[in-house]
Amino acid sequence: MTFTGLSCPLPVTTTDQVLLGHGSGGKLSAELVHDIFLPAFRNPILAELNDQAVLSINGSRLAFTTDSFVVKPLFFRGGDIGSLAVHGTINDLAMGGAKPLFLGAAFIIEEGLPMETLRKVAASLGRAATACGVQVVTGDTKVVEKGSGDGLFINTSGLGLVYPGVSPSASQARPNDVVILSGYVGDHGIAIMAEREGVEFDTPVASDSAPLHTLVASMLNVSCEIRCMRDPTRGGLSSSLNEIAQQSHVGISIEEAAIPIREEVRGACEMLGLDPLYVANEGKMIAIVDPSVADDLVAAMQRHPVGREARRIGVVTQANPGWVTMRTPFGTTRVVDMLPGDQLPRIC
Amino acid sequence: MTFTGLSCPLPVTTTDQVLLGHGSGGKLSAELVHDIFLPAFRNPILAELNDQAVLSINGSRLAFTTDSFVVKPLFFRGGDIGSLAVHGTINDLAMGGAKPLFLGAAFIIEEGLPMETLRKVAASLGRAATACGVQVVTGDTKVVEKGSGDGLFINTSGLGLVYPGVSPSASQARPNDVVILSGYVGDHGIAIMAEREGVEFDTPVASDSAPLHTLVASMLNVSCEIRCMRDPTRGGLSSSLNEIAQQSHVGISIEEAAIPIREEVRGACEMLGLDPLYVANEGKMIAIVDPSVADDLVAAMQRHPVGREARRIGVVTQANPGWVTMRTPFGTTRVVDMLPGDQLPRIC
């Protein structure tokens, strides 16, 4: 992750306190980034608002990213805070066209956390890192008093090497580019929600938490004409597409019927009053690609275990710059806005 | 920071819950590292237990580190959590012989934090980074519910380029090496304690929070025969020296009379029942250096604003491997052990 958000001028922060919605990945998060963090840390790399910084050091292009994880509960169907902390950071590096190499892991533990819980989470984090071919090379532990934390928070920072000839960025989408989505949306958010609220489904929903770096590598093997990659985590598909539309000054038009949503996720969303386009994913990606290579890229993605359901879901347009619109199965068109606040707090 | 700690085998963790003392930087912290984190993340870079990982990427030697800050209160005499988060990570890079280049900053905010507090901290973090010549290139924000955090926690990760010909490590101290300390110890811990407990001194104690990278650069200008550098933060001078003695399998003998402690810090420690050798510092360093260059290095340090009080405080010995001993002004010798638990929680 980095401080992602809209690139247009926004009104200054309108609340005098930080709200849960400021962590949503939606409009309030973007306000915080534009009103507080960008002015405080002003520099051109941060201002790109990508999921990772790309740095030139001694002639090498390195991707660098940081992300904290405060997911509640710590264990859920399909993963836990340890594996999630690896996948989230691996994916931020992968979205920058980088091969992930090294992780840092920092633990903020609430006094009284069962040692067995910490041991399980650390083991899961270590296993996930090994499975991704990266090493946890640096770490830190802090302990806060009971009542000053909530069990366990983990920060992972990541370092990767950007593949030669590749420089995807949220600012590079061009009219006529094709929008590709790698698979079903909404699984992670609904899995967490179900766990947290004790909701049971006939077919249980598992988080899609998964690393995307080998999928990206197999895509880059086919073509480097990938303008932009994003993993739609907090704020869901809609927020990621809105960020790209804003930062590239283009419109994005998607087809509702093309977006794959599991029946059980759709049902859960209806029951809970959620829109699946705003629900977090942890193992999915959007790619904005040159139309000439779109078919080959979709085919390559479908051959990869985490891209089997990959498909085109829309196109980039000259019309409606800064806006995402969606054609419904009934032929009508609606605006897909960014969420103002938070649908589901502490999803990652 | 990285998972620092003793390198000798330790008993497995003896408590079934995480205690405040596990975050102390002392023996309990080392237990956690050896019992949980090293087995989970097993790799040779992490196993070096330095304050930073040194990575070879495309022929460049990069230093990489991560550190979370949970200091309470957020503002204190001499600094705040924002400037501390910069100095802490800059110093971990500097102790690896690296020129700091880039930072990541991740904020975990408790719902309800005044926006003005966040703005002040971010501005301070940005100013400190600029003053150190580094850029905050990536970031993240999470918000947790009221009661699930404590105002604000910050993680900073850092990336630097290791100077050519330099590879200091806690495992490289050799008998007859000289132990140099850069200045007064105990200031940071006592400043935080005073602020937290509302204690007032005739001469107020300010935190020594300061970046050490230019001091290190001026030392390396004189000689690369620096075996090991450490900033004695959590756990104080005693913990850092014990870690070096253990990891290098040498003894360290220091002179009590040579260790500079401000009168007001000594007084506060007496009043509060603390030992200044265990109190945290945030702008001090220990260097273990070849005896042939010790005088020149001390002189170079004394010419630098943050090293004016630099001096020899002891020597590395073949005798007593793994132990730190101290000669008192009365001619007696005592063992300076690592602290088992925590003197002052949430000091950084």
C-alpha cells in the first residue's frame, strides 16, 4: 500500500477528529492523504500515489512499500493476519511490476495476548513468506498495555526489484485501453464479516487472500504493455477504478454483467446491505492494458491458478474523465462513485 | 531496529501470555525473538540480529530496517512520536554503516484522535525527514475503533545505501578493541518518564532524540576500522553492550566513571529507583573500534554537534566472553546484566 487516493483537489478535512471512515480506502481516506500526509511529506515519488514507491538506487529500480494490518478477527476462513500481512505487501510490490525479494515485519502486541496466538501467527507469516520466495530479514516488537491495543497489529514493509522495461502506474491508463479483472470480487470482505458477526452461509465464503506476484510475472512474460495494475483491497473494485480514472484523467466504463461475483457473496451482500463493488479483496487484481495485447494477457492469466476467472470487464474512455460508469444488464448506465466512508472497518 | 537479542541459546518462553516486559529490549524480548520469531522466519540475514538487514541487490549493498513507535505521551520535551519515528529508523540505518535514503511511514490511528494532533505529528515527521535528507516515499493509514488503540502508533521502515568497504556487525568485536560512547546516557527515558508522570525537575531533562547518520559519516571519513555500531535505545547502554558481548563471544569491560550521565538524570534515576545504564537513549551511539584508530575517531566525533561528549568508556576483553563487567570508582567490579523485564514501558 501507499497513500493512495484521488489526485484532484479535495476540500480540506471536514472533521476535527479522525473517524473510522478515514481508514476505509474511500473518500475520507483520500481527504486525509491530500490534506495531511502529502503536504507534510511532499515529494514527487509519494505524489504518484501508487501502491508502492519505485526508487532508482545505483542504477537498479527498486519497489518499496509499507502496510499495516489490523484485521479483526486475527484468524478467519482462508487465512489469518500473518498470511494476510505477507500477501498484502507482496501484492503491492507485484502491482508495481516488481519481483518481491525481502520483507520487514513489525509486531505491536497488546499485553496478555496468548503466546500460542503469537506463535501461530508468526509461523503462518513465515510459511507465507517462504511460499512466496521472500525472506523476512528485519523485524521489531513492541508491547502496549492491556486496553491500549487490540491483540495484535502487524506492519509489513517490502522490497522488490522492478522487471526491466516495466513501469505501470495509475496515471497511465489511456482511452481504448482494456480493463481486465483477475477473478471473483468480494470474497475477503464477506469472509471477515461472516467471521466477525457469526453469520453462517450454506456455502461458507473463504477469503481470497493470495499472492499475485507469479500471476504478474506470467503476464509480463506475454507483454510489457500493461499500463497499470492495482489490487482492489480496502474500498473494493470501485475505489481502485476511481483512483485510476482520476489519476489518469480518463473515464472508465465497466459492464456489470462481466464482473464475477459468487452467488453466496451476492446473497450475503444483499442481506447485509453491502455493495460487492465496495467490498475488499486480497487476491485479485485489475490490469489496464493496451487493446492489442488484451486477449493474450487474459489467456495467460486464465492459465494461472489465481487468474482462472480473469476476463475483460470494461474499457477506458476519453469521455467522462475522472469518472467510473457501469452499464447494467438492463442497458442503463450509472456512476460508480468512491465510497465516502466505511462499509466494513478493519478488513485488513 | 530488527529483532535484536542475545545469540546464545535461551530457555523457551516461560509465560503463556505476552507481558509488557517482552517489549523491553531486555531478556524477555530476546526470549520472544529466539523462541518465536527466529524459528518462524529462519534465514541467515535475520539471524545476524543487527539493527538492520544488509542486502545485496544487483551489486548494491542496501540496508533495510523497520521499527514501530508506541511512545506515550505523543509529545514530550525534545521531540514527539513523529520526529522520534524518523530518528529511530535513520539511526538503525546509520548503525549499519549506511547513508539513509528513503522512508516508509505507516499510521495506526485510534478513532477520535484530534485531527490537529495527527497534523502536528505528520508535519514533525516530514520536517525531521527533510532535515535528515530523506524522503517519505510510501505510506499507509489504518484506523481502529476507540478503545482498540492508544491515540497513534507509527511504523517507519527505512532504506539506505551501505558505504563501500564498511560492514559493521554486533558479531565483530575483538579483544583489545576500544568501546566509545558518543555522549550522555539516559536523557530520553527520563524525559518521557517525567512527562508521563508529571514529575518536574529544577533543570528539565529533554530527550536526546537526534539523527546520527552525519556523525557516522564523519567517523567513516576517518576510518573504516569500525567493527560495530549500536544505538542504545530500549534497554539502554547495558542491553546493547550485552548483545555485542554475546554475539561476538567476547567480554566487555567498562569504567563507571567514564560514562557521562547528567546530574539531573542521575538524580531522577535515584528518585525513581532506576539504573541509568538501562534507560533508553535516542540520539546516542556505541562504537567498537580498532585500538589504532580510537583516538582519531573520538576526536572526529567530538567535532560533530551530536558527538561533543564522545569518549572511551571501556575495552573488549578475551576474558569473560558473553559478559559485560564494570569497574566502579571504588576499584570493585560488577557484572552489568541485561534487564530481565521492563523498567519503562512504551519509551519509543
